[in-house]
Amino acid sequence: MADTQTVESGAVPFLAKWEGVARRYEELNQQLMDVAALGQPGLLHKLNKERMEIEELAHLFVEHQALMRQLNEASQMLKDPGVEAEMQRLATDEAHALQERRQEIEARALELLVPKDPRDEKNTLVEIRAGTGGEEAALFAGDLFRMYLKYAERKKLRVEVVETSETGIGGYKDVVMLVEGKGAYGHFKHESGVHRVQRVPATEASGRIHTSTVTVAVMPEVDEVEVQIDPKDLRIDTFCSSGAGGQSVNTTYSAVRITHIPTGVVVSCQDERSQLKNRIKAMRTLRARIVEAERAKQEAEIAQSRKSQVGTGERSEKVRTYNFPQNRVTDHRIGLTLHRLEQVLAGDLDEIVEGLREANAKAASES
């Protein structure tokens, strides 16, 4: 194992975990050469599989240690007053190149050290609900809905609207949409929480800035095999679908409301003209909500202080602020501020999402 004393103290917070992986790689190499293992095909397969999974991390660790030794040597040369100016210049250039490579290695190691969330590749349900702020909150719920539609389009994901409740002037009390495609949940999972908007509403005559909120909940879709629902536990009601303001848009009983009696979870769907299609969509949403409710319950038991995914919708619980007068979007979880609100609302969420991913990866690697 390479000597870790060359690493600057505190320079790599996840160094201990990284070094542990490198040590395990060496142990696996020894076990694979053991005569006792050679006669056990099952064990050999298991050891080889684990070795392949951590091989890149182990090689990066060795390279990192070599880089740190070279950086120390260059540093000592730069401190030596007897070294000629030309050599000092060369040492400075070398140190700069080594630091760049070091940052690349550490970033890649951090990425590899974080366990992959198996849910990231699943389809996802995104629920957008107007919080505090009345009609202005409903209007902003519509803005977020359109933002997510455009973001999904950028990521080549397909969106199906499962449930909507419009206010009549372009706003939404709530919207539930199913996002399908590779990595759907991974792209959207960081959007959960309270989104705050600060702007002069279209309905405000005096020009006063209002603050309103919208809550967003993101849940991975679950397969039927992941949650067993007894048909006896369901109450299914059908009704005529309606549009904004409550006016009837369909005189047939195609809309469906499903209640899961044991948990009290209620799902309705009226997007399709076919009752069967609405029932299928509603069941997909119901399964996801039941699993998410159980997951939240388990997490609450582990950490009593943990808040629910979207809190109460109060302004103080925001995860992100959209300030129109300042053309500003701020994600409060990572302290990231962007002065390009229009582009963000047009679906350009990459910088925010990547920042959240990196912050979560760093936190996970250090835990």
C-alpha cells in the first residue's frame, strides 16, 4: 500500500474510505492467488466481481499517492532559495499540472465512492401543489409544471399528465405527472421541497411584490411486484371529468377515484377519456404513493427530527427561491445563485441539479 503520509492533512475528506477500498483491492488480489480459492468456482466468481467493481478506485488511489509525492517534491524545490530561476519556473509549471490532475482524480474517486441509488433509473411521479399565496401560488405551480415539461424534453424523457386541478386563469391547484425514460427519477429527485417565488403578480394592481410557495414531491414509480395491493382494500368511484372552474368536459363516467382504505391514500385521474386508461394511471400513482408513505414512515422512525418531503408549504421551509425582480434563482441547500431566471424556467436546470448531485455525493462519501 502506498504511503498516505504524503497527503496533505484534511485535503481529501474521504481519504480514509478511499484508502480502505484500495486495501480491499490488494486483499482480493491475494485471495484470488490462494490455492484454496482456485478450486471453488463460485468463490472465484464472487471475488473477481468485487475486484472488478473497485479496480478503478484502487488504481486512482495509487496514482493519487504518486501525485502527492511529486507535489511535495515540487513544493520543496520552490521553497529552496538555492534553486535557479529557470528550475523554479519549471517546478511551478509542473506543480500546476499536477494539481489539475489531482483535482480530476479526486472528483472521479468521489463519484465512484458514492453508492448508486437503484431507484435513479426508474420512472417517476412528480406532484406539484400550490402552497401559501392563493391564486399567485397556483399561477406559479403552472410555471413550475411547464419548467419540468421543458426539462424532461431536454433529457429526452416522456411525460404523461395523470391528474390536474386548474384554477381557470392558467394556474393549477395541483398537477401530478408521470415522467418516463432512462434516469427519470435521478433527474428529478432533487426537486422535492418547497419552491418560493417573489414577484409582482399579474393580479396585483399596486405593483407590490408578493411571496408565494409551491410544494413539489418526487416519487419513483414502483412495480406491481414491489407492493401488493389487495383489491378488497380499494374503493373505486367513477365520475364525470371536469375542466377549469368545474365545468363538465365529459358527460361519461370516465374519471376514476381510487381510495386505499388501510392507508387512506386517495388518487384520482381524469386525463383520459377511457375509464380503463384512467384506472391504470391511477393505480400506478397509488402504488408509488403507498411505497413513498411507508418509506417516509421508516425514515421518521430512524430520525424523529426529519421533516416530511415537502414540509407544510410555509415560506420559511423553502429549498429554492425564484426572485423575478432580481432575475435570480437561489437553491438554499447548496447556496447556489444564478442570475438567469428566464433560462431556468425554460428548463435549463442542469447546473442546479449537478450542484445538488455533487453536494449529496460528497456528503455520502464522508458519512
